[in-house]
Amino acid sequence: MTLLVVGASGFLGAEVCRQAVAAGQRVVGTWHSAAVAVPGVAARRLDVTDRSAVRALLTEVRPDAVVATPYRYDDWTVTADGAAHVAAAAAEVGARLVHLSSDAPHGGRPAPYRDDDVPTPVNAYGAAKAAAETAVRALDPGAVLVRTSLIVGEGSKQIQLCRDALAGRAALFTDELRCPVDVVDLAAAVLELLPSGYAGLLNVAGPDPVSRAELGLLVARHLGLDPAGLKTTTSVATGRQHPTEVRLDSSRAAGLLRTRLRGVTELFA
């Protein structure tokens, strides 16, 4: 099988590439600003905002499957338009598509979000991710759209942010709850979904809802760092326009997948 990973130089994309290469698949990975550094991956530069370039690459590579991970937090054209370009090209060449979304389309509430809950974004990034989902579903009804949460693991931005907060260089929010997932588990789940017949939205996140500040304390305990210096704040205090409580109910994925999605209490025990 030939797998195309769009965004292969990213944290999740690189892990998908590593696992796919280890499984003996032919992997082509795209990059834009940072080169792909995974051995065994044929790297190609791609600007997902260029629709004709995306179409040309997929027509040339003719992948059996595509994993699409590209996003840029403050750029609608990358997050929304880029997703649409990849979905259109994947459908045209008949490639199986797994599109990576996130919990950002949700506005926050005490009750967990189910797989098919409609978006209620509260900021531009959430709106862009919701638009990407709408485009992908319209262009490729057979695609899987994975909604995930904070991605953790060695080298992740989330763990570095916790380190910075423990050193007093950043602050973690006490009122923003998420369901972190390990990058290894998430990549394995994505690859497991490729040969499946599943289509539509699917929550793939860890089972433990924790605040960003609680995550910082777990990281401190795991790394043997002093938690006393942890700097915290609240979204209200900073005027941050972000959803607060976003719990993803991943029970459907847990029943569908062989991959076990570990919680942060287990990961950072």
C-alpha cells in the first residue's frame, strides 16, 4: 500500500510515518516549512493552499490512502481551504482519506461531546476546523474525520508548555479541560482506521478529562520536577476566547479499535 501523509513534518504526521514505514508500507510525506526527517519516507514539498499543486501531487503519487494533518492556527486558508483541496484530490484518485480534526469546533459545556455533535466554535480557529470538516464531508463522504484533543508525548508542544509553566515562563489554564491523547496511540488509531469501513466523524482522544494546569502537575510528577513553581491562570482573567470544558466521548472509538487509547493518569504515572 502507498500511503501519503500530508503534514509529515508535524508531530503527529511524523509518528504516523514512522509507524507506517515500520509496518512495511510505502510512505510519501509532504512538508512545507520544515523538512520531513523520518527515515524511509519519500519527502515532497507541498503548499496545501495551492489546489492545482495538491491535485498534481496526488495524481502523480496515486496513493491508496491519505492521512491529512495540516493546519496553521491563525491561517484559514491552510486549515480550511487546504483540507478541502486534499479531500477533493483524494476523492478524485480514489484514495481512502483520514482527515485530522480536533476538539476546537466545540464551544465548551459540562457534558461530554459525542462523535456527531455539531460544531459550536467560539473563535476563528474553531470556525476554520469546522469549515474543514464540512468541506471534507461534502467532497469525500467516505472519509474518516478524527476529532482529537491535546496530543502529548516526548517532544510535544503540550509537554514543553508544561515545562515552561513549571519554570515560570508560561501559565497553564485551570478552567480549560481537555482529553489528552498520546501521539503513539493516536497514530496507531489513525493507521488502523485506514483499512476499516468507517466513515464520518469519530472522537479519538484519551479517557481522562484534565485541565491544562492538572496536566502540568502530572508532567511534573512524571519528570520528577518541583510542582511548586507551576504558574497558572484562567481564561476569564486573560480574556482568552477559547472554549473551557471540552470533553470528547471516545467510547465509540474504544469499541471499534484494537488500539487502546491511554489516559494521562496512566501515561504519566
